[in-house]
Amino acid sequence: MYLLIPAAGSGKRMGGDRNKLLLSLLDQPILWWTLKAAIASDAIEWIGIICQPIDRPDFEGIVAALKAPKPVVFIQGGDTRQESVYNGLQRLPEGAQRVLIHDGARCLATAELFDRCASVLQGCAGLIAAVPVKDTIKVVEDFDKNGSDRPEVASTPDRSKLWAAQTPQGFEVATLKDAHSRGVREKWAVTDDAALFEKCGLSVRIVEGEETNLKVTTPQDLAIAEFILRQRHPQS
Ligand code: CTP
Ligand code: MG
């Protein structure tokens, strides 16, 4: 199984002065943890890290430290996550049939989750790891539309039908490339790859994700991630 890791963001919501994937968790960079799990997954045989040129020397150091026993290549990122994945897809080795895509910022995903997604992907064209939502979710009216100084609740979707999407997400390569190309032509802007599949009317299956598989986005997430890692590695 091939794996693409979008890692070409800047981490604006983290508020730091460099890519958040270089911030430390238990003394290792966030990307180190992500890669460690990917390397530990038996199903994954090739890893493409999509990154910005400025981060490449640091990322190369992380890969070297991990002594990965499988090929790891670097791919130029784009201005958006969608563009970054598009670039990654163009650089997959010829003959790649299926690919998993996993955000560098989801550094708590386990090797078992990668293996589970890879296994289910043998029997379908598109999938996402996801977990049922625990909160009641509200649809909120656009601030400008309601004419008041407070946003307003428009509706409450049935929670039993709501799932929080995670990565890994997995796809047939040719089908995902077509969906991305159509996305460029039709100027679709999406926040995950499954959304392109959905817009093309293609089926996306659910694989049971992990409650702990959070996307490190804000300083609070960093603190929670460190807590979870400390539980997993009490000696560190
Ligand atoms: N990403 C990417 N290329 C971009 C933007 C994001 O490869 N142009 C990657 C990020 O590095 C991250 C993943 O997509 O691993 C999910 O994005 P997000 O959590 O939003 O990270 P950032 O875009 O870096 O953070 P922010 O939105 O707060 O700036
Ligand atoms: Mg972002």
C-alpha cells in the first residue's frame, strides 16, 4: 500500500512561527510520531511526504532519525491541502493501484488503524476512518443573514447519522486522480479527499477510526496529544 502524508501546511491556528509538524511532543517532532506509526504498519510499503521546500531539511532529518526500512520520498506541496494531495498523486510510482492519504498533523493514529484501512481498501474504491460524533451538532445561520449581532441556530441534524471524518482516507488511485482533476476544472474547494469522491457521486465507505486520532490544530490539541502519548509511553 502507498501512503501520502500531506505535511505542507504552515500551522496558522497553532500560532507558532513555523510549520506545527516540527513542534515537539515528548521530545520528538509531531511528524516523527506520524511517520513512526506509518513505518510500523506492515501494510504500508512506500511513503510520500508532501512538504514545502523550507521544511524539507528538517523533515529529512526526521526521516533519517527513524531509519525507515521502506522508501520515503519528498514531494513539493501546494498552497492548499487539496493542491498538496493533487501534487502527491502525480508523483505516486507508476502502477500504484491504491493509496492511503493521512494528514501529518494526525500524529496519534496507530499502525493498526493504517493496517485496517489498507485491508478494507482491497474491497472498495474509497474509504475514510471516522468516529460517531458525541456532541449534538447545530447548523448555524450565517452571521450576516439574520440581521442580529449573534449567529442563530438553523437546525439540529440527527446525531445518529453524524460521523467525524478522520484520516487515513483511502482510494483507488485512478479514480481519485480523476476526481481531483474534475475538482480543479470545476473549482471545487474541499477540506478532504472523500469530499471530491462524494461530489463525483462515488461511494465512500467508513472504517472505524480512533477516538484518540485527533488532528493537532491548536495549542490545546498539543497538550491533549502529549497527555495521550505519555499514557502510551510512561517511561518517556
Ligand atoms: N497541508 C498541506 N498543504 C497545505 C495545507 C495543509 O499538505 N497547503 C497539510 C498540513 O500540513 C496538515 C494537513 O494538511 O498535515 C491538515 O491541515 P491542517 O491541520 O489545517 O494544517 P495547517 O494547514 O498547517 O494548519 P492551519 O490550517 O491552522 O494553518
Ligand atoms: Mg489548514
